Amino acid sequence: MRQGFLFALILAGVCLLGAAAQSPGEKFYDQALASWEKRGSMDEAKKAANLFQQAADADPRNEEYFVRLAIAYYWLGEITPVEKKKERIEYYTRGEQAALKAIALNGQSVGGNFWVVVNNGRVTELKGTLSGSFNFGRCLRCMTTVAVQEPTYYHGGVYRYWGQFIYEMPSMLRSLAQFTLEDSIYFAKRSAEMEPDFFLNKLYLAQSYLANKQREKAKKELLYVMNASPSVLPGEEPENRHYQKVARELYNKEFGKEKQRN
């Protein structure tokens, strides 16, 4: 009887210790993940970002919370209408700041290093290459950190980034840096080979083909994205659905007249 009583006390103590050890931000984080599953809705995406922020505020030493916050702000920037430029810049800037906090906690953070560069890249795209927002030294350092540890991170994200980086460069600057659009195509193809069912990879490849006047190759990539199911890559349906829409808009812009002539 006494042994049973002691066992019950020990069990209760273990349970109490387990509850006390729970991260103070875990409740907010779990709620954020639930909203994140519905991120195709702008309202749910904003809710997820707010909850990730609350989780990070409650537990400011949790690297993962800041990485997820950086991703959430990036996504908000992606799905905000293109005409709302100021709002998009604000989201990407917040994403960059969240990623910097992840790096401050862990200099080798794969997510932190990746998302600080990608968010900053979007800010630079919107403000302009010569705006002064771009930090090339940090970009090179952070992407190297990701490439050394996890080169396939976020569906070939390292290759995708460098392909788009070269694509976005003004032609004169690209020439001075001794890059060509063929280099952009090379990196975009590598990311698409790593994960052909993440639609952004093929969308970027199509853009590079168009810039290099390889229209039939661009059309092939865009048609693939337009005709594939967004759910082909588990966990990425909202992203694929968004980039499928962008691909369709690009296709109509570039090839719509050809369809009318036929």
C-alpha cells in the first residue's frame, strides 16, 4: 500500500516537472502551426504570423520560433497583391529581421541564414538593385552556410536563389560580374531537378528562359506548372497554388497572343 502511494507521488512529480519544462511559447507556437495549415487564406496567414511572433516574444531564445516567423512574413509578402509594394516591403523586412534573430541565437542556423537572404532579396527586388538595401557580403556568407550544411534546403533553395539573383541583375552589372543568363538558367535548372514539383523552381526557370529568348523552353516549363496539381508536393499546396497562378499570368502575357492567332 505504502509502495503504491510512493509511486503515485513520484508519478505526479514527474508530470509536474514535465509541465514546468514546457516552453513558455509552445502554446502560441502550436496555435500558429494550426493557422499555418490554412495559410492560403490571407487572414489565417496573418494570424499565424502574429502567433509565431507571440511565441518568439514568450521564448526569445528559441531559434525555431524566429525561423518560422521569418517564413511567415516571407509568405505574407508573396501573397500580398503586387500593387501594394510598401506593404510587401514591410513584410519582407520583418522576415529579414526575424531571421537575423535566429542567427543571433545560432550562427549556423540553416533556416535563419537562408531566410535572411531570401527576404532581403525580395526587398532589393522591390526597392531596386542600386537602392542600397542589398548586403552582398552577408548574402554570400549566409548562403554558403546553408550550402555547406543542407544544399537541398527548401526544395533546392540555394540554387534557386542564385539563379534568380543573376536573373535580377541589370545587364550591365551582370556583364561586369562576368555572369550571363546561361548561368541563371544553370542554377534554376539545378533547383528544378532537385524538386520539380515545387512550382517556384520551374517558374524561375521559365523566367530565365524568356530573358534568354528561349521561348519554347519557357512555354514548356509554364505549361507543366499550369497543368500539374498543386497538391503534387505534400505540405506545399498553398505555395504551389500561388505560384501556379503567377505562372498562368506570365503565360497569358507571353503566349496569349500566340494562342489567339492559332
